Amino acid sequence: MALKKTIHAGLLGCFLACPTQVFSDGLAGAYLSGNLANAQNDYVAAARYFSQALIDDPDNVYLMQNALLAMVAKGDVGDAAMLAKKIADKGESSHLSDLVLLADAIKRSDFNAAARLLSREDQDFTELLSGLMSGWVELGRGKMASAAEVFDALQEPEVVRLFGQYHKALALAVVGDFGGADKILEGDDRGNLRLNRGSLIAHAQILSQLDRNPEAVKMLNDSLNGTVDLQLTQLRDQLQNNEPVEYNFIASAQEGAAEVFFTLASALNDDDNEYSSLLYTRLAQYLRPQNTGAILLAAEILRDQGQFDLATEIYSEVGADDPLFLDAELGRADTLLDAEKPEAAIEVLRNLSRSHSDVPRVFMSLGDALRSISDFAQSRKAYEKAVDMIPNPQRNHWFLFYAMGICSEQLDDWDRAEVEFRRALELSPGQPLVLNYLGYSLVEQRIKLDEALEMIKDAVAARPDSGFITDSLGWVLYRLEKYEEAVEPMELAIELIPDDPVINDHLGDVYWKVDRKREAEFQWKRALSFDPEPEDAIRIRRKLEVGLDVVLESEDAQKATTGNGN
């Protein structure tokens, strides 16, 4: 939180604070459409509408500022730079337009212009942003000693000092002073400088330049600690095999400035600052288009904002030879699923299953995607391949067995499903999702009802705000013919999730059993209004026609005839 306060200057404040504008009817339509598009995070449409409005009113700075925001957010920083220059030519400015001008000056290697902008009295950059950028600008002007002084001047608060020293180390590495860079990254009596994943990669590369590969290998192994990170693993393996490892984490002042933007974007990446994080990320991409970390962060933010097409497009920018290609493709698949394009997501994942056939995560994701379209047989096969690659499952693998259990249960392979659910509980005892699903399934199987009741009670205790788990508790009490006890949890489940057809149907059954038949019929009618599954809808209509008792008698007679005791 302290870092966010230190680096955040409110990139959107200039727009929120602008006075209401009066436009002609034709211009107002484009402006209002652009405003709505911006509010919906549809930056492509917003840029188009505001650009259209500027054709009719080319000198309107207010429109320029709004267009600028949309252009940067969608990644057109080059066009945004031309617009920012027009704003500056009119004697106007904003935090964002100044940032765009700064990035553009550095992109053109005009470090003198960047220095002038940073020293301007009316610019409102934070001390951290201004300090870090000034250091890199000084390096760009060929003044390493001056750059070091700028970075060293960043002292308070402590987080500012740490980032100042981190960037000083990167600058020293750019000019070939790997010993000085290593000394900084090793840290001092106030702790080491392992600020982020980037600092780990940079330090490992620096150690290699100093012929200290074993130290770099140990550092990477300690960091990986059994986790999967293909980029770090690939770097570790190169070092371990004494293969050539060049220092290329930051190779120029321009790339250093890009790292400043990316550092700030990463620090601001939360729900409260997603716009600012996106804008900083786009500026980082502008200065260093192949920065895969920035690409992935921009795509992640856009996906969270519901801009699935734009996010998918960005994920596709990562080449197959990039160490983070796997992460990009998994992100692209998840985005396609969010966009309700499961077949496209499955195609991406099937391709990955061929190119990364030894990565369990690929098959787990493929299983999830297939399960989302109810292809439980193929989904289970994908999960099985993932399990085969994990000889010693750990606690974090509980979901894999849980998902397999769901597939087996849906395929009417109950014996196997129960084994898989219980395996998930062995790995993660007390996991409420597993307790609920297993307990509910036992109820539906009408076996081990006492154990099922205890499971679901434990699940409710762990997730008291989950309507589905609370519904399970009410339903197991119903199955145990404890109808009066079932009323309270079922009513609570409805309060938590009022529009679920299954929960409304269940409450109707409970009401019927406690002789609240008019209320039961009301709940069944509500259940029908929420688009239940076709088979459930037929059963609910039948209950409304003849009552629950007749329906249950008919079902019991059918089971007796078919020999199905469930």
C-alpha cells in the first residue's frame, strides 16, 4: 500500500476533473459514444469515436485528452504521442500527456528533451517516477556518474530507496560494471534486493558475466523451490551446463525507462488501480515492444476488464521461441473461455499438448476446458495424463483429483468418483469444495448419509456465505427426512442465491414436506422462471400438477421395476 501511494499520481484525474463541455448535436453523439465506450473499457471503440469527434472539432483539447486515454489503453502510443504534442502546442498538459511525451522523447533517443520535460516545474510526476526516469535519462545522455547520483538520491521512504538501488544496479550492468551491479543486488544490512522476478533474472545473468555460475544456479534453485517457471528453469539449465549466457535483461537507457514503467505497472496491478497499471504497461511496451512481461500484464488487465478480443490479440504477440510462450498460450486459452469460445480455447490447448507434452499444467487446463463443454470422457483422459506426470502429488494438486471426480461422477462411474474425491481430501483435508461435492453426491446416491451430513456441515462452517454449500446442507437434511431442520438452511441458501433454479426447487420440496404447500408451489414456479435443465423442468411441472408425494411414489415404483435402488 505504501508503494502504491508513493507511485500513483492519478492518471485519470485530469479527465474526471474537467468541466462539462457543450457540443453541437453531431459532435455530442460521437463524444457521448466515446465516453460510454471508455466507461465500458472498450478502448478501440472509444478511440474511434473521439477521433471522429476531433474531425469536427480539431482544436478541442478536452476531446484530445479523452482520445489520448483510449489510444494509450489500446496500445497506439505512437498516435497518442502526436496528439500529446498537439495538446502541448496549445499550452495545455495533463499527467498522461506528459507521460506520453516523455516516453516518445526516450523512444526517439532525444534524452535532452526528456530531461527538459522531467525538470519542468509544472509537471506532476511522483518523486519515484521522476527520479527513476531521470537516472535513465542521464545514462542516455552518456552520464553514468550523474545517473548514479540521481538513483542514490532516492532515499525515503525505504521502498523508494530499494527501487532506486535496483535501477542503479541495472544501469551499472548496462555500462558493463557487473561487479558493482552484483554488490547492490546482493543487498546490504537492510536486506537483499530481490524485489521482483526481474531482479532475479538480472542478477543471475550478472553472476554469469562474473564467472559465478554455481552461485547463480543455487539462487535460481532456491527461488524455484519445486515450482514451474519455464523461463527461470531454462536460464538455470543454461548456467548449469555452462552454456553462454549474455546479459540482456536491460541493455540500454530506453529499455531501462521501459523497466521503470513496467515496475510501476506491476506495483499498481490491483482492482483499484487497473487503469493506471494498464497505461503504464502500454508505455513500457512502446519503449520495449518485446517485453513479454509487459505483454502478459497488459493482456491480463484487459481480460479482467472484459476486453477479450484485445487481450487475445496481445497474447498472440508472444512468439513460440519465447520462454514465456506457454504462459501466453494458457492465458489466451483462458481468455477464449471467458469470451465463451470454448472450441477455440480447446484448439489452443490441444496444440500446446503436442508442443509441451511433458507439462502437466497443459493437460489440466485442457481437462478444465473440455469439462466446461461437458465432454467429461475426454476431460477425464486429459486429467489422467496430468496425473501420470505427477509421481508424488502435493497439497496443491487437490483440484486435479477433485475435477477428475466430477468427471467420473458425471459419467456415472461412482465408485471411481468417490476414490478420486477422497484422494483430493487426503491432499487437502477439510477442502470445502470437495466436502460439499462428495457429501452432496453421497446424498444423491442415498448412501452414507450420516457421513455426508458431517461433510457438508464442515463445508458450511468453512464457507458460510456459499449458497450452493448451504443448499447441500438443507438437501442432506431433507434426504434424512429431517424436514423441519432443513427449512432454515434452505431458506438461507435462497437468500444467498435467489435466482438458482435448483435451490428454488429444493426449497419447494422442503416446504411441501412441512405442509407449507402453497409456498412450495410458489418456489417451484420460481424455479421454472430461472430456466432449469429440461429434465428438471419436466419434473417440476409434474409436481405442480399432482404434488410431490405422487411424483415420489411414481419414481419409487419405477426404480422398483428397473431394479435401480438409487
